[in-house]
Amino acid sequence: MCGIAGFVDFTQNSSQNDLEIITDCIAHRGPNAAGYFFDGTIGLGHRRLSILDLSAAANQPMYSANDRYVIIFNGEVYNFQEIAPALDVKMKTTSDTEVILEAFVQWGPDFVHQLNGMFAFAIYDKQVQKFFLYRDRMGIKPVYYYYDGQRFAFSSELKSLVKLPFLAGKLTLNKEAISQFLYLGYIPRPNSIYAEIRKMDSGSYLVLNQHGLETINYWRLSDQVQADVWQNEAEAKEKLKDLVLSSVQYRMISDVPFGTFLSGGIDSSLVTAAAAQVADKPVKTFSIGFKDGKHNEAQFARAVSQHLKTDHHEFTVTEKEALNWVDKLTQIYDEPFADSSAIPTLLVSELSRQHVTMTLSGDGGDELFLGYGMYQWANRLQKPFVNTFKAPIATALSYLGNRYERAAHVFRYPSSSRIKSHIFSQEQYLFSETEIKHLLTPGFSAFPAIQESWNLPNRELTAMEQQAFFDMQYYLQDDLLVKVDRATMTHSLETRVPLLDYRLVEFALNLSPDLKVKNGVAKYLLKQVLYDFVPAEIFNRPKWGFSIPLGSWLKGDLQYLMADYLNEKVVTQLGVVNYTEVERLKKLFLGGKDYLYNRVWLLIILHKWLLHK
């Protein structure tokens, strides 16, 4: 895993110094080496975190054997050893970068279909001055870009583009992105917080020359939904088990020490169990716990570790150690980002980096196998009775205390066409569409538009599947994977996600929902595979996410954030939201409406970013 940045400037007003500026500000992504290519029009910059072929020969930018093409690459392609023998060229390194480049040279732009991995890479054809930029199928590796018809710029992180001299003074706030942030807690692609900068779509590549910019989608989630589904439980379980073992084995290819994040939950335990099956020595595992018992799952991770006989490293975090990261969040994520589980992710990454350079994580299991409670909401709200009587149901629930008042918000969905985003928003305790309309000042009142339906000609999905599909498109890619990428790369740690191998994704999309949730058991088939490795009784407990006690912290040691960023002077000066609504929200939260903590957190993060951008 590395960092890439660069530009194509047909006005030829950019310099190598500009390239070095935007590349070096993501040095944390690659502390082992830096490299640059500049020819007056195009600049390609690379920061390397050495994982495969640690020699200088594998440094980047890398040139093709015929010297016509140059590449910079972030990520890993796991099946490079299978591709290499099919190429008519003698390799000079044992890195996947060289294989990617020579495969492009010999097979053309559509060679990307042959790659299994997480990747973002740029290739430049020096002979015809054509530029290609690729992003992996599930958007595991990030790409931001700017294009004005004459100049194109890109980077692994937003902070690079903000530093680009030709963008100085030209970036403006994306008003739609602000409303999306308040609604979802993150900014979904293609938007970024800046109107002029976009997030590149997953499963696509861009082609740029002097005639313009073209986007080609080579893989879409919607295209993977087939008419037939896996229904036989025995056959489906065997297939899933094979895929998990294969995916994990691919992702253990490394020339540096590696381990796994182990929370003790289903997904991380399965990834760890598969790694233990494949490894020839005990797998290193890493977990953290908080002294707040409700948020401490360390004992469960310990139980899994003991059963699998891993080399386990456990770190008990104090509130003070966690709070140290709060002020750094807006710098790390570059735009408003409210997923507070970024804090424990930063902490476990910091611990892991003391021992390894690469880790495996269990991201994706809930979205692929219907693990979230919100999917039950999708099932409930589709019922005609609920649609007819949703208003009186919501009113009744609002009188029954905090827990039921939160549920009342879920029933207040604006229309069936926006029900997926509404369920997500209210399950996360965020602002509803109606609340946002009252909250934003007139100059910022933009509807949080987001695509919620897709053309699926082969099969109609159930309400639960549709909600999960929505999460695969947005929450997984634009929140969870962003969270993990920035948190791990802050510590120069590579993290791979075996459950998002595209073969596993395609299998899960076509697994019968009756095998995802069976007899009320969520992630049923995934659990059956896990129980082949680890006893089921270890997991007989309620699901608890990777979280922090944010609500209590905001009433305690973090209350200063409300004073600093949600006071009348700051809110009025920035002019994005109405202070009367902010004041009302603070009073309700501090007066006992504990479920409002995430709304307060959203406003703190937004104003903190606006004040310090």
C-alpha cells in the first residue's frame, strides 16, 4: 500500500516542485521511498510502503520493458504470480507493480478484468500522451480528482489536491455534500466537501488525452446480481468456505510481517481462523478494549485467540488515550467525517504497527450477509400496514422514552423512494431530511440527494437485500473503507480486506437471503463456516460494534467541544446552520435525550472542519 498523486496539465504551467509538494504531503502513506516522473505536461508522484519485493528495483514510478509506459500504483494485486507467466516479458522484479504494467502493455486497457486485488494506479503512455487511472471494484483504495478541461489532478488523499498551486483560491464548499454529511455522517461519492473535487467511482477507469476525459465502468455491483441464487445450504457452505480460505490465502502473500485485527466478532474471527488454517506459524492478532466495560470486547477476542492459538496482542485503552485522537480527526480525514469508530481503529492500528506492516480486517461481512439490525427495519417498513399507519405509530412511540423516541424517527420516512437512506440515517442517530431542512440556513439548504434504486433486470431483491445493496454502494465504500484506509495509513500500516474479494462479493450477492438470515439468525451461513473453526458458544452474545462511549464522553471530557465549536459566535460566523436549532439540540441532549449524541457530534465535526480548513 502506498500513496499516489499527480497531474496532467495541458497548459504546461505546472512544475516538478508542484508535484513534489502534493506527493510529499502524503508521505505517511509510504515512508520507505519517494519517486517522481515529470515531462512538462504530466507529473506522477509516488510514496512507497514496501510490502512485496523490498528492493529498490521495485520503487516507483516504474517503466515498462519497452520504456513507452510509466506507472504509479497504490494497493496490491494478489494473483500477480498467476498472471506473470502468461506475459511475454522477462521480469526484473518480484513485485506486482511490474506485472500490472506489462499486462497493460500486452493486453490493453481492459486487462483490469484479470486483476484480483485492491488498487488505484495511473499509467501514462508517453508516445501518444494518453493517461489512464484505475480504481478497484469495491473502492478499497481511494482516488480523488479534479478536472477543468485543461488540467487534471489526482491523489490518494484530498489533502494533496488542496495543496496544488493551480487550485489555490479556486476551491468552494459543496453545499450538497454538507447536507449529505448531516444525513449520513460521511460524504458519498462522487461528492467531496469541495465542489470542484470528485471521488472516483469504484470499478472504473478514466482515460484522458487532449481531446477530453472519458470514464469506463468495467465492473458494477448491479451487474453481478444473477437470476439464480445459491439455495442448497450444504453446497453454498462448501463454496463459501472455499472462497474465504482462498481469499485469505491470497492476502497473506507478503514480504513483511503481518497479523489480523481481532475484535472477537464474527467477521474478524472468521478471517483470523482462515489465516490460522493457512499459516505455518501462529498468526499475530491485535485487539483493543476500553476500561468502560460496555465497550470492551477484549475478553471475546482473547477467547477466540486462545482457541486458535494465535500470538495475541491486547491493548486496554484509557479514555485519555482515545481522546488524544479527537482533535486530529479532521486533519486525518480531510473533510467532515463523523464515524467515531475511527478512534478505536486509529488506536488498534497504532498498536499493530509496532509489530507488523500489514494486517487483515473483517470489513464487509455485515453488508454481504445481512448482519445489521437496520435490515430488519427494511423488512418492517415495507409492510402495507406500517406504511398506512406510520404517522400514528411514530406519535405513540415518541411518548415512551428515549429508546422508543429514536424508533419513532425511523417511522417518519418521507417517501418509499428514499426509505433506504432514511433507515440508515435514523439507525445511526443522524439528522433526518426534515430536521436538515430546519437546520440549514437558506444559502445551504440543499436536499441530500443520493441514488437509492438500480436497474437489476435479472432478479428482484427483497427489502433486506435492497437495504444491504444500498450499504454496499455507499456506507461500506465511502465510510467504512475510508475509515480503515486513513486510520491505518496514518501509521503506515497496510490493511487488506479478504471478505471483499470480488469473487466473495459476487457469491454473496447471489446467495439466497434465506441462508443469510435463518430462523432469526443473521449472517447464518457465514457463522456456519466460522463454527467449523471456532466453537459457536464463544459467540453467544449480542452483537456490539467497534465503538466508543461517545455519548457519555460528550457530557464529560469532550463537552469542551460543544463550547468551542457550537457556541453562538462560531455557528453564526460560519453561517451554515441556524444557531437556534443548535442551541435547542444541545439543551435536549444535555437534558437527558442521550440518543441525540451523534447529531451533536456531526455538528462539532462540521464546524471544527469549517473553522480550521
